Amino acid sequence: MKTIYDAMTEAIDGIDEKYLIKTAKCFHLPKEDAKRDITINSEDLVEMKKEIKKTNRLAKITAVAAAFICVMTVAILLVVNNNKVQVLGSSGENSLISDPFTEGEDEEPQISPEKQNAMDKINRLLLTSGAPTAKFENENKENPAYIDYNGGKVRFNFEMKQSLNAKIIPDAISFGWYITVNGVLQNITVNGKEQGEIYIHRLVKGVDYNSSDASYSLDFEFEPVIAEADKGKNKLEISLVQISNPDFRVDPIYPECSNLHANVVFATRILNVNTELKVKDIKKSETQYTEELMTVDVLKKHPEIVFNLNSGSKAEIIDEDRSEQVIRADKNGEVKLGAVISGNKNEKIRLLFLVNGIPTKLSDGSEYIEIDVRSGYLYEIKPDKILNVKPYDSIDILIMHCLDESEETHMSCSAFPSVILPYTNDK
Amino acid sequence: MKISDQRIIEMLFDRDERALTVTGNTYGALCRRIAYKIIGDYDEAEECVNNSLFELWNSIPPAKPKSLKAYLCGIVRNISVDICRKRKVYEKTESNITELIQIFPDCENTETSYDGKMLCTYINEFLSEQKDVNQKIFVMRYYYNFSVNDISSNLNIKEPAIKTRLFRIREALKLFLIDKGYDL
């Protein structure tokens, strides 16, 4: 006899796989983990290999024994049939059975020290984390989500606390920040120094941190500039975007990595404009895109796209072959990039391509792509030549939401960063 | 470079150990959160995630899951629950299943004739009749032991709405089980 609790636990254990798959799709992949990240250290790996070898050896012995019994059975049958006596499997030359203890002993993949070094670099970088909080001046007293702007500079302060409780402490870490106003990048001044459109903060082991935590404070300021299309609007969305490891460049020896240069919108505010804003001289792209209803069949073609009505739009980078998995340069070394965007909400978005964390231009010299996305539709931006991209560059998309009448800010999902691989004939 | 789940599965089939590093980098933090929600201890959660990766390595092949993420989360969940059961800490106070069994009249520790497998069939049938969002809330709450706050952040639904939905799901489950002949 069981308790109700036990019976219910057993019932919950047996929940159908389809519900688990559906639920797992909604799990956010935490880009930052305040505690620790996963590493399979070398000791674990050695233990793991031993276990696997033991299992493999047992399996081999079993298979060999089974094969031996089969061979002997067949041999006996043949002997009985032909009334002849034969010795099978005893000759060294014609032995049917190979030695299970020597075969494949040295088949373990050997990783060169250079490759191991490149792999370690990536693993170290991925072990870092940060959780900034921004305090703005001129916050609206009634609603702190609004920043009153009457001219001059918008100022805010970051208090950064970063946990580095990793087994391997990296030698240096970098974090970058962008500020956008309705998707338009702003020129940033940090701690009194002009930085351009991206500010990269570099932390050095032994100076800024030792083995546990790093904390620092940054004073940001910027004078809001807008796109021509936003002229006359008195409510605009400020997005604060953090990018991880902007200094890091992929090593051709080990170009397989994930989440490098990942960007995340970690805070949004609404700029309550009471004055005229400067218009930035930026060009909107005229690149073509298609709109398609997000049916199950369409989503099957884009497994990384998740339709979620409760989150902002999500983008995936594609290349000329419309591949989301491997982005490759073409024969001439050029790269054509497009994007697939899931319309999760009705919203206007602006996209910028980032190369090694720096915004880049499209072939027509334009800086951003603007799309009015509708909920439930999938958008595909036709791949276009991206300037100044070469193999092993990291690419990403900044996908920014533009504020509309609802005055609802969105933290749109960034694309999954990718690395350009050189052209191969296997393409 | 992004490594797709499909590619990771292929790497596991090829016995390429890098698959574990890639899986750990992609899903490590998520797995640890799931383990932590159930076990309540960071060190144990980390150990659980390492064991889960080892289990992943051992089970693929022959298993070829449709969704690596769901498969791995399931492994993490099961190992976490096993750890708790062995340590006898997966008590009523720790598990959200406690609130689910409130729909039964004799929800104390009394022994009963309820059949877990039959109940499982009914729960799956019940879920099939629920809206997508309710299915997810149910699984997150009772399978993964998520708090209302965690569900809220994963689904981007406000906490009071989650609480209301959970209440309605339990009520609907009660009616469903009565309909199936349970004396509730």
C-alpha cells in the first residue's frame, strides 16, 4: 500500500514526454549564472573514460563470446553434415576472432595541446557572470520607469557585482555595453571619458579581481539622438544592452563555441521627451524580407525559433544557404547574412548586425533594418553582403524594440551568436 | 558558433567528448537551476548536473531524444528527485506535490489503494485536455518543482495569474478525477 503522496509522485514521474518537451521549450537559458557554471574537469573526464572503457570492454567480451558460440555451433553443424573433423579458429592467420583487448585501445581522440588551450580559453570565458543595476538621474517621481528629459545629457550609474566562483579563473574578462534609443545606438561617455557607441570594460586578474568577486561602479551619460522616423515622438524606449566578452576572438584551432559575444537587454526605460532631440544621420536598409504565417511546418524548418506570445521577437542569423547551424563564407570569402525573426508580439523592431561585437553596415551602407512584425508570423530577411566580415569573426544581431502608443517596453531576445567559418568545398 | 541540439546528439553518437562541454555550456546553468529547485543545495545541484551529463553520455546512444533540452532536463529532474529520496529530504514540505494531493480528502500520510500508474494515465489524459499554457504551468510546478515566481519568469505571466491558474488547474483535476470514479 502506498500513501497518496507516493502514488501522486509516481504519477507525476510518468508525465508524458510531449508535455515535457513543450515545457522545456519555455525554459529560458540563463546567460548568466550567479553561482557557477558547468565544467567537466580533467579528473572527471578520466573517471568517465575509465567507466566507458570498462563498459565497452564488457560489451566486447559479451559480443565476442556470443560470436564464438555462433561460430562453434555453425562449425559443429558443418562437421556433422560433412562427417569431417575440422579445427576452426585455431590458425593464427585465419582466426575469425580478433583480440578484444588490443583492438581499438588507441582509438581515443587525441586533442592537441593547442586545441586544448583554445578550448580552455572558451570555457574560462563562459564561466563569468554579471548582474548590473542601473540608477538613473531624473527618474519620474511617480513612475521610475520614465526618465524625464528636458535637454542635455541622460545620466545613470551602474553598480556591478560579478561572481567569479569558477574552478578556473580567467586571466582577463571584458564586458561591453550599448545604449539604444528606439534601436538607435548612442554615443556613450563613461566616468567622464567619451567611448563611442560601445563601452568595453576590461577586468584583469590580480588587479580587478582575484578568485571570488569583482565589483565596480560606472557613471554613464549620453545625449539622446534619434532616427529621422522618430522625429516628433515624445516617448522613446531606452534599452541598456550588455555584451559578453567583446574582446575575445575565436581561435581557428577551435572555432566551436557558444554564447560568445552574446548580447542581452537587461534594462529598459521610457524617455519622456520635453524638448527637441537631435537626429542621427543613419540610413535605414531597404533590404527585402518575407512574411509567413508561423505554422508547425514553418517552425520545423527553424528549430531554434520559439514562438512565445509572452516574449519579445527573437532572431536567428542565417547565411546564403538559409542555414542557421553553420555560417560560412562563400568562394570569394564574402559573407551574406540574413535573419529569421519570430513575431511574438505586434511591434516595430530595428535590427543591427554586430561583427565581433561592433555594429556593422549592410552592402548598401545602411545601418539598420526596420520591420513591423505581427504576432504569429515569421520573417525572413534575405541574406545580403555584410561589409568587413571575414572568416572566424563572431556575428550577432542586436534586436531592439521601438516604443509604440501602448508604452510597453520589451526586452527582445538576442540572436544566438555565431562564428563565420571559411569556405569549404563540402558546403 | 552555435551547435544545434541535433549536432550535439550526433557528437554523442560519435562518442565525441566535446559534446559534454558544449551541452554543459549551453544547458549547464539551466540544469543547475532545475536541480537547485529540487535539492535546495548548490553543491549538490552541481554534482547532480555532472551526474546528469554522465547519464546523458551513457544513455545516448542508444537513446535518440526528440528534444535534447527536454531529455536533459528530465534526467536532471529524475536524478535530483532520486538524491532527495535517498536522503529522505523530499518530504512534503519540500515538494509542490503536497498542494496537488490536497484535492484528495485523506491527504495525510495514510495508506491508500490509489494506483500510481492509473493516476498517471489520468493525469496525462487530463493534461491533453488542458490549454498549452496550463500544461506548461502544471509540468513546471509539479514535475520540476518550480516556485510561482520561477514559472512567472519563464512564461512571462504575472505571479497572481499563475496562482489563479494553478488553483483552477487543481479544481479541474479534481472534477476530472471524480468523473473517472474517484471519491473525492
